[in-house]
Amino acid sequence: MIVRAIDVGYGNTKFCYGKQENGAIRCSHFPSVATQLLKSEIGAGVMAKRDTVEVLSSDGTLYIVGVDAIDTLSGQDDAGRILGSDYINTPQHLAFFRGALHYLDEPDIDLLVTGLPVDYFSGYKDRMAATLKGLHVFPDNRAVNVKEAWVVPQPVGGFID
């Protein structure tokens, strides 16, 4: 059974996948920064390739997210960050999930676990689970199928750990 975890935060998107040789869970993260993809990458392969992912969000917008996404900002402080009470309903929030799915590098995930702040848990957990379940197709035609999604109140993860 393939079980993975993703946590989309205001500052970083964190994810856990598989185990290291010593048995420790393998985890990583990228900044929760999303910029809209307006044109193809500049440099024609001459410049170093950024560690980013192109993802389609719920509104059909193509975003760049990932480890080096902060390099795509135009110099404005936090221009690519979304901060607000409606954060979990933004297209960028889903873009971060899809970016993390890319980094998990699994075509099929049996169970994806994520968290929501306690204030949002009862009102959004079912909708969040429904959004995460199913087929997530990337612009490069790669796809990830999430068979089941559990949404837990964020403190639960800390208690379990």
C-alpha cells in the first residue's frame, strides 16, 4: 500500500514519501510560492534548469511551483504567496498539492493524508478530500491517481508524531 502525506502551509509545502535505508521516513518541502506561467522558460537550455513543476489549478491557470519557484518571482516581496483566511479555497493551494504530488513520484497513491487548521476542519474536510481524490493530470501528460484521501485536524499529526 502506498501511503503519502502532504501539508500545504502559508510558508512551505511539506511532503513525506517512502523510507530511507535506515528506516527513517523521507520528507522534503518547497516554498509555498506560485507564479503564473506566462511564457516558456527563458534560456534555451543554456542556463541551469530550475527545480520547478508546471501544474494546472482548479481555475485552469498554469502555475509554476516547486523548490526553485521563489526564483520566478519578479522581485516583489511575497508576490507569489497567498495569505488570508480563504487560503485553502484558492487555486494556488491546489497547485501546491499538485506540485507535491509531482515530487512524490508515484503514479498511484492508495492513501494521501493531509491536514487542515482546526478552524476549517469541520467545514472543509469533506470537500478537501473530494478535491484530492481522483486523477491529477500534469501539463506534460503525467498523471497521479489518488485512491483515497484522509483529512485530519493539523494538531493530530503532531500528537501522533
